[in-house]
Amino acid sequence: MSLLEVSSVDLEKSAAPEVPARAGGRGKAALRWSRHVVTEPSLLISYLWVALMVVATFVPTLFTGRDPLAQDADALLLAPSLAHPFGTDDLGRDQFTRMVHGTSLSVQAAVIAVLLGLVSGALIGLVAGAVGGWVDSVLMRVMDVMLAVPSLIVSLAIISALGHGVLNIAIAIGINSTAGFARLMRSEVLKVATSKYVEASVFAGHGYAYRLFRHVVPNASRSVLAAATMEIGTAILTVAALSFLGLGAPPPTPEWGLLVSEGRTFIATQWWLSLLPGLVITLSVVAIYRIGRSLNRGRTSVVA
């Protein structure tokens, strides 16, 4: 018997079941969230930074009108200036333009990776937590094996099998993150399944499927989605790291990790070629992680 099948004895122990806040409280929750964002500078800056990343991902021409692949023999290895905020590389290409256009590739790869890991991991965790028994044991032992192997080694193995490219990097990262999402989803399912309002749902005569998809899945998904937000930052960092190693997009494609890698040749004299792209990557990861932490702290139960 799974945890969603509650006995009548258990029901008698819960004379006053606790029910999550309903839709009427959502407006107040949204108001509290907006006040929290406005009154906390670091969180506000994080949201603004992520908003700029989203705009750069879909409409990079709003930030720069230059061609990221255009070369200029008269502007080789220029230092940062008003004309070239991030300087130029050894081919005269504007680094700021390449950084902006590279946002699309890096962010999209990270989002694809997290979506892949989130969907697959959440399904595995949901099945393990809802069914229980030997199914739970087998699935979780497989997830334990995946967690035991260093993620970088698994990523390198998958990329070696699939070939180089940003999409293959995203697939490798998504497979790596599956185990973490699965264990988190299972944990949340087990916690929600023993709550008072699920017991009340049994008392009201609701079926197994109703309890699972009306109560358990929505409420268990809150923590998983908050974790997915933070995982996007980790995925961006991993995509950049693998691209730095030469496993991502081939030159001259603008990509964040590749920009850092190309600048390391001139690190002693033109340090900004690697430092500035690396700084953007760091700020992006920190901003996304900050938002994820805020969502995780402020999560509330969805409608029961």
C-alpha cells in the first residue's frame, strides 16, 4: 500500500485537517512578493540582471548593432572603451557584441538541460514516491548510482558518444541533473502524501488519481521548480566550462565559455578578454541562484 492510501484509523486521528491556502490568498502572496523584491536591493538587482539576459537572448540587437563575426584589422586587441566596452580580440571583433549574441546560445542550452532533467527526474520521483515498494527501491538505487559518479565524467562520456556541440552538452547536463530532481520530487511526494488535507481528501471519497494530481503533484512541484531555477545557474556554468574545454560550439560562434577560452592566450597582456566574459558568467549564475533561493524560501502551497 502506498502512502496515498490512508486508512480509516488515520482519518480519525485528524479531526481538524489542515488545508492549504486557496486562491483568495494568491493576491496577497503576490503583493508580499513584490514588496519583498522592491525592499531587498540584491534580489531586485538579480531580477533586473536576469531580465536583461532574457532580452539579450531573444533580441540581442537592442544592445548592439554590430555583427559578432565582423573583423576589423584596424581594431586589434583594443582595451575596453566607450566604443568597445569589452575591448576587441586579435581579429578586431567587438567582444561586447560577441558576449551579447553569445547569451542566446548559453542560456538556451542551460534551459534545455534543466527542462530535460526536470521532466525526467520529476516523473521518476513521482512514480517512486506514489507507487512505493520495490519500484521505489529500484528507481532510487539507480539514481544513487548516477549521483555517485562525478557529473563532469558523465558529461564527458555522453559528449564523447554524441559528439561535440552545445545541444549535446545540454543533453549531457540534463541527464546528470535527473537524479537530483528525482530524489527531491520523491521526498516532496512522500511529505505531501502524509499531510492532513490528503487524509481529508480520502475522507471525502476522492479517488487515488484525484488525490495524486489535485493535491500531491501541485504541492510537491513547488520545491522542485524552485530548485530548477537554481539549477539553471549551475547549468550555465557547466555549459561554459565544457565549451571552455572545446566541447561546445566551434569557433567563430559566439558563446560565453568559448570567449573565455579564446582570451586566455592573451591573459598576460589583454586580461580583459577572459576576465570580462568570466565576470558576466559569474554575475549571471549568482543572480539566478539568488532568485532561486528567494523562491525556495517564499514558496507557498498551491490550491488544494
